[in-house]
Amino acid sequence: MKSLALAVLLLVGPAALYAAPPLRAVWMWEAESYALLESPRAAKKAIKFLKSKGVGTLYLYADAYKGRSLIENKPKLYRNLLRRLNKEGLNAYALLGSWHLRTHEYVLPERRAEARAMFQRVLDYNAAARPGERFDGVNLDIEPHMLDAWETDREGLLLNFLDLGRDLMALKARSGLALEVGPAIPFWLDGIELEWEGRRKPASEHVLDIYDYAALMAYRDRAAGRDGIIALSASELAYAGSLGKRLAVGVEVTPNEVKKISFSRLAEADLERELALAGEAFAREPAFSGFVLHHYESYRAWLDAQGGKKRKGK
């Protein structure tokens, strides 16, 4: 029986055996998100692209950018776009976090009020919006390891990160809104144990205790092996599953000087092969909710570059 399965695999490839491709999401940052909000033409082009690539969820930036805050001052733009996405069968999560705004500093106690206000704006938007115009969830990209103080106060920053998560989820609970909220976290958090609220466990488990879900940044360019996507996601998927929660697995296509982190030097066929292999393994995990690609602009540029190479080769 095993020899027959191997023969089929060699004939059709792993992607063909994985009959139902996992759901996919994509992070979309400031400039691209604002472009979709302000240009129906850009929105149409993006929607067509996302659907062609099997992307069902858009992590759409929903905070201030270059001195403007569209979610505060022009919420109609969000209502129009989310209504359009909904009609096309796409979900939208509010993406909160920005290098421009230095939101990685929001874990610091002196900036927590800004983090709460950022999150509250999304809650207020959803409370005022009609069905079909609301965010389905929130993805928080607040990464304390980006702070210089990480080298000297890693545990303190992680405790602040957990405290912030507790505060944000309390805001959600008080709002009474049905909104799935979770952060993007690096895969190596499961290797850092710390005590929080009387319990000592890996930081990743504390995070999953707090939030509805998480997007795990398992940035590797291969599925198998001790340092592959499958292995790096294993403990988080198992723990999320034990809680009845969800975990999305993030992959990178943006160029990185560390080759193994990104698919950027490889081809689309390589990405699809590795995601098929990982998806087949994750199909047994009840917590697995699909892949998240980082990020929209890089993904399109990467694919466009491959298209140009193919055209030149003809």
C-alpha cells in the first residue's frame, strides 16, 4: 500500500494529493491598504489577484499612515471596501502595527494607552458599521523583540506584551463584539519560558491562552526537516488545538539576507510544493487555519519578476 502511495506521489506530485488547499491570508501594509481604500480601480485589481491565488483573507492595515487616519476620519472608505470584499467572498482582518508609528514600543507601559486607543478605534468602527462592512477579526503586529532593550530585558518586555494582550482582550470583551483577535508571533517563543499570572510555561502558550488565535511566523523556505515549517509549528499547533483555538502559519516571500527565511530566491512552484507538503501534515491538526503570506507587495513583485523571466525565455 505504501509503495502504491509513493508511486502516485511521484506521478502527480504532493500538491495534487492535497485535494483541498488550505485557506490563505496575506498581510497588506500601509501604502497598499490605503491605495485600495482610496482607489476602486486598485481594489478591483487586488481582489482579482487575491482570488486567483486562493487568498481568502486580507489582513488590511487599519491605523494612521503619513499623518492621516482613514479609519477615524474617513470610515466610509473602509465600509465601501469591506462591503466589496465581502461580496467577493473575502474576509478582512484589521492589521494593527506599523514601523512608521513605532508600534513595537506599545508594549512599554508608557505607550500602552496608545495601543488601547489603536485597538478601540477598530472596535468603534465595527460597532458603527453594518453587517457586511465589518472586520471579521484583528491581527496585531506588535513585536517586542524589535526593541533595543530586548537584549537586556527580554523577560520584562514579554511580560509587558502579555499584559497588553490581556488589556486588549478585556476591551474586546467589554465591547460585546464578535471579533477574532490575535497577534503575529515568532516561532521561537515556545523556547522562552516565563512566569505570568502565577503560571510558568512557554511564552507562546501564554499568548494562546490570552487571544482567540495567533499567526505564527514560521519563516522557512522548506516544509520538512528539523528546521522546516512543519517542525517549527508543531508545538504551537498542538497547544492551540488543546484549547480549541486556531493557528495560522506565516511564510515569507520578502527578500532576506538569511536565505532559509524566505522563498524570494525560489520560484512559485517551490512555494506551492512546500505549502502542499506542510498542508498535508497540518491537515491532522484541528488548530490549523491556513497559511499567511508576508506580504502583498512583495508577493506581487516576486510573482511579476518570475513572469518577466518566463517571457524573456520565450
